[in-house]
Amino acid sequence: MQEFFASTPDESASRSPFRPIALEEGTTTQAQVYAEFRRVLMSGSLRPGEELSLRQLAATLGISTTPIREALRQLETEGGLEIHGGNRVYRVPMISSAELAEIRDIRIKLEGMAAEMAAELIRPAQMRLVANAFDLMRRAVEARDADLYLENNWRFHSLIYQSAQRPTLLGIIERLWLRTGPLVRLAIGKAGHLDQSMDCHEAALRALRDHDADAAREAVARDIREAARDLDGILDNTNTKTGRN
């Protein structure tokens, strides 16, 4: 399986992962901005260490800076963003190897539990959506499209966990993905990562179709373990480049 080309910083800066906000009746602008930022972080569309400019975000989203600032503050309290430098700009935080190991162990327990429940409860309509996300990931690998892969990697996992019908559990998992989503972009550049990740995804898909709870739990746990192993050798170097203390 081909590996993705690594994007240069200039290429990353020229493509905004954010979508313009189409205001909807019955919800606040801040809530919509917050949901958009969560999507971008959990899918891995932003890189660790990447800074967010209020002015650029306002221009991209087509709204004022006030709801953007409030959404960023909320994400800071949840650990998805951090304040950095003398100018106090928001940026995507890095994670140390120790933090990664702790989050890995928690994710294995919680996401494994969610996958186990999903295998027992998933309905045919939900199964089709999970299979569609898998097919789009496979297409992304063939096209060497990192953004398409990352978006559907999160969608694949999210759809599985939603099928568990445990909203509190899903909320905890999503908060962990706010921290780890940006790291997935680092992992996909490592030789062999996509092969092993797609093997895990295929195993999870097969387990869901067979309603095999044990196999579903193990497939998700293996995906998390192997991704963390690939990341562990990358983090120290990346933390140094981004100036994380």
C-alpha cells in the first residue's frame, strides 16, 4: 500500500480545513462554530503545534470574531487547544510520550467497550454507513488523499461508537479524540501505518457484520495500540520543533 506524501508547511497553510458557517435557526452561532472546530480537531485536519488566527478564521467562516473566540475558549477548557506565547495565540497542543501512553490505555478500555456494545446493537442502516466510511478510506489510500482518509477515519470510528447507544460514553471518547485526532496526521506518514490501520478497520467491519463483540473490541484495541506505537517514535522530535516544554 502506498504511503501519503507529507505535506509541506506552505501547503498546509494554503488549505483551510474549516467550512463557512451557514447559520441555522434554533442554534447559536457559537454552538455551530464550536461544532465545526470539534470536527476539524477530531478528524486530524489540524496539525499539532498549528496556530489559529482569529482574523483568518473570521474571514473563512464568514462571521465575527466574538463567537469564534468563545468557541476557542471552550475548546481550551476541554484540552483541545492551548494558549501559547507572549501574544497568547491559540494552537493545537502536542502530547508527550507519557501522556500518549495514558490516553492510549484509557482509549483501549473505553473504545473497546463501545465497539463491543456496537457489535451487539448495530442496525443495518448504521452498518451501511460504517461500510461506506471504510470504502472511502480505502479510496483515499488509493488516491493518496490524506484529508479524505482522516475525515473518514474519524467518521468510521464515530459511527461505530454511536451505534453503542451510550451517549455519555461517546462524549468521553470524543473528548479524548480532541487531544489525539491531530496526532493521526503524524502517524499516517510512517511507513506501514496505513497497512496495519486498514487491516484493523477491516477486522472491525467484519466483526460488526458478524455481531462478534470480542472481535470488534480487539480490532479497535489493536488499532489504538499500533497507532500509539507508531506515534511514540515521532513525538519527541515533533515536540522539540513546536517548542513544547
